[in-house]
Amino acid sequence: MFGHVVDGYDVPVINEREARAAAGILLVVGLVSFLNAFLIHDFTFTNIFVTFFMIDFAIRVLLSPDYAPSMIMGRFFVRNQKPEFVGASQKRFAWSIGLALSVVMFVIIIVLELMTPIKIAICILCLMLLFSESAFGVCLGCKIFNWLNRENKYCPGGVCEIQARDKTTYISTIQAIIAVVAVAIFSFFVYNSYSLNEADNVPATMKCQTGKCGAGM
């Protein structure tokens, strides 16, 4: 049986806190491997991560999440927190999507060693899915499962049981404008800084502060 039988729940469940912690761990390692490949073109770490990612999700889906390394580490970090149980079936569906993506990445990067934008797109998609779950508690794969199964229960965040949103969760027009303006300003400065460095042929590296760099630097 996939998941755990817990009193008060009529279907097998998974601790969402463990899943989110595991997603955060994979996100950090995956982001480091992606930046390492993108910036210095060294794919050694990426090959290791893709292999680990595929094996980890294969264990989750085909065996049990209790034996997946990332889930074990996630359980360790949240072991003193109150469990937040969600339906095991929707998590398994979401992890199956992750497994499928990882298999495609494994074939493209390691087996065929192809240089194609597809692998970058899949990598970014995986990072987005991990970020969505770890940062916001939004399991996009679970949402797809919910759309396919209208009678689903115990969704992450309790969204299946919530009939009406609390007023404190609404975003006003002013709040939306503030958020959009903040993102626009941030994007402008990032783009402007990058454009200036490209125009001047100056590498975007950190500069030494007075008295804080070694001799000859």
C-alpha cells in the first residue's frame, strides 16, 4: 500500500511537511547544479544530480517514499513539527510526473549526451515545480490530479475542503499594483545592469572592498 494509514483519515496519506522539505532540499542541489553547468559549463555535478533525482523519484513512486533519500532527510528536518497529512494518491501522481521528467533528462543528458534547449527547458520546469511546492506549498501535479478527480480529499493546504476563501487571503488592487511595480523595478535594474556590463565588456563579478582583498587582487 502506498502511503500511511492514520486514524481519522479514510485514505492513505503522506506527511506534506516531509514532502515540502524534500522538495526544498532537491531545489537547492538542483539549482546549484544548474548554475554550475550554465556558468562554467561543467556538467559533472548535473549528471550526478539528474541520476540521483531519477533514482529518488523512482523509489518514491515504485517502492515507497519512506525509503527515498530526500524524503528521509526531509523527515529529519521536520521531525519535531506537527504532521500535515494529505492524500497519498495525489502525491504519487505528482511524483510520477517528476519521475517521467527525470527519465527524459537522464536519457538526453547522460545516455545520448545531447546539447539541446529541451533539457534546459525541462530542468527549469523541474526547478519551478520544486520551488512552487517548497516555497508556496503548491503542488502543481496534485492540482492536475484534483482536476481529474473531483471527489478528491485531503489536498495540500486543505484546498479541497475549503468552500470559501477567508477575507484575509484576498489581494486588493493596491496590493497587486505594489507587487507588479516592485517586480518591474527589480527586472529593470537587473536588465539595465546586465546590458551595461555587456556593452562595456565587463564581467559581472564582485569587486573587492578597500582593505578586504589580498595583495595583488
